[in-house]
Amino acid sequence: MKADPAPTDPAGPACPPGLPAVAMAGPASHAVSRVARLHRIAAGKVLKGVGLYPGQEFVMMHLWEAGPVRQSELIKAVELDPSTVTKMLQRLEQAGHVRRRPDPADRRAVLVEASDASCGLLAQVERAWGELERHTLAGLDEDERAELLRLLAKVEENLCTETAECPERRAAQG
Amino acid sequence: MKADPAPTDPAGPACPPGLPAVAMAGPASHAVSRVARLHRIAAGKVLKGVGLYPGQEFVMMHLWEAGPVRQSELIKAVELDPSTVTKMLQRLEQAGHVRRRPDPADRRAVLVEASDASCGLLAQVERAWGELERHTLAGLDEDERAELLRLLAKVEENLCTETAECPERRAAQG
DNA sequence: ACCCATTTCTTGGCCGACCAAGGTAATCTT
DNA sequence: AAGATTACCTTGGTCGGCCAAGAAATGGGT
């Protein structure tokens, strides 16, 4: 085994090293994965000063924007798995960023809202998020930015539909 | 606090619903996050039939390609945290996809190689990865694909350098 | 009224991924 | 040769994220 069916074959590879096999099998997928990881790390850094972990900003943003909402509504909004949101909210609550109370109108539902203390973070998060955006798009002119957004939207559409069929699809228009 | 109690507030919002605040604060970052998540889910689906979890394909690809390698070499190649690779390898080993043995030449190092049985997966993984790529890029013509790749590369470069300074930077050229 | 389906949330389990800290072995320094 | 530094890997902890399965309440159908 141990390859030799392999790229770095004795005779000398057709393609120069530096291009891993995975990059050849799917350059765009490879790029997406790499960018995603780096972007998440960068998000973690700018959010660190705010006391949030990457991913939580989406939840908090929605809560700041929408006020007290039913948890199911929040789940639809952020388009994450319910269990993910549950655990995230448990941590956010413990950190004092969020308050939860049972919905009087529907005893199985839970109302969620941003804590008073957390509201001071809104501006910080927006600043951090803006910095992340600037850092991400540095060196891209307006056309390139627009094009990137357009292409990413297309890719998102692809990944949502077709064979994979996105779990929460029609949540968009509300 | 609590913004204005209600989600659909009485006065009517300044901006139409459907554009979450987070999308306004950083549209590209938002798009990257969403695409990343969907892409990972899609990867998980195509890899499920192969018995791999998303992320593991990078490791396996490198092992198939390079044969037995020192773990540190593998870590540099996939550009992940050492602890991440360690735990991943433990699971891959337990699943029978990978073999590990101490390096006789350096008693603190570990040699890793793809198991004989795993080599049958190479073709499947490449097919799955190809399918993922096709799915991701569906509806994009050649120019758009090239442009997307170019822009993602620029973004990756951005996120690697500057304020964030990518942990494993010079690993590129070898 | 009753039973069944649906909605809503939680729990447990598992993975990828990070950081921080530790232990061992090789290497560099003095 | 002894000591300090570095390289290599592991462990433990924490998070986001998924799935599968479950408890609880609501709502519909007959």
C-alpha cells in the first residue's frame, strides 16, 4: 500500500508539490474550508475582547435586534440545530448575556432576551464585526467585494438545495 | 433595554426584515460563515458513505499521497492544531483507517500511515470530494469559478496575515 | 372525550477545533 | 558533561455543531 499509486511517485509527479491532492480534487471546496477556518479564528480573536465565542454573535445580534423572542423563533432566525441553540443559550445565560423565562402563553415554549448588561456589548460587537469584515476584505475593491458576495450567495444557494436540501429553507421570508 | 419589546415592532423598522443586523454589519463575513456551515454539512453527507467525518479527509488524503509520515509533518501539511490532529488520529486509528508506530530514528516522534484497508477508500473519497465540488459550484461558469477561487485566495491571504497572523504561515513552500 | 400527531425544547453522545499545560526526548549552550 | 532550550506529542478542558431520542404541552381528528 502506502502508496504508490501515489502522487509523489518515484518517476516524478506530474504536478509540482505544494498542491495537495485534496486541493486538486476540489479546489473550491478546499478554499472554502481553509477560508472558513481562518475566518472563524479571526472572528474568535475580535470577539474575545467582548466575551463572546464565535457563533454566539449571531444569537446575540438577533436578540438585540428583535427583543424577547420565542426560542423557536430564534432557532429559525439563526438557522442552527435546536440542540445547538439550547446549549449555546445555557452558556450565554450562565455568562449573564441572556435571560430566559417560560412563555406564559405556551408552556412548552421559552422566551429569550438579551440581558440588560449585555446591551452594552452591542456596539462592541458591531465594531468587532466591522473590523473582521475589513480584515477579511482588505485589498478588494468594490467590484471584487460585490462579486465575491454574489458568488458566495450562489454557492450558498447551491448548498442549500438540490441533493443536500437545506433543513431550514423557507425561513427566509417569514 | 429589550429594544422594543416586540419582534415585529409597532412603529415599523427602518430596514426591511429579512436582512438581519449581522448581515449588515459584515455581509461578507456573514456569507462566509453561512457557506462554511452548509459546505461542511454537505461534506459530511458525501463522506458519510465512506465512513469519514468532515475534516478527516484532509488527513487521509495526505497520508495516501505521502505514505508514512512523521506526525509533525502531517500537522504542518494540514495546518491544524497538534492536539486536533492527535485526537483525530486516535479516532482514525480506532476506526482502522490509520496505523501509528514510534519512529525508530526519533523516539519522541510518531510515524503515521494509512492502513491497507483504507486505501480502498481513496477512490471513494475522491469521488465524494468531486461530487461536493460539483455541487458547490453548480451553475457557475468557468470564469466565475476562477474568479471565486481568486477572491477566496485573496481573502485567505488576508486572514492569514496582518493583525491575525496565521499560526502556520511558512508551511506553504516547504 | 379521547387518542394521535405536531410543535418545542432538552439531553446525551459524538466530532472537529482551539488553547493551555504537561511530559519526554533530542539538541544546543556553556 | 551538565543545564537550558527546543521539538514532538498527549491530555484535559471548553465551544460550536450535528444527530438521535426523549419529555412535555398543544392541537386536530374522529
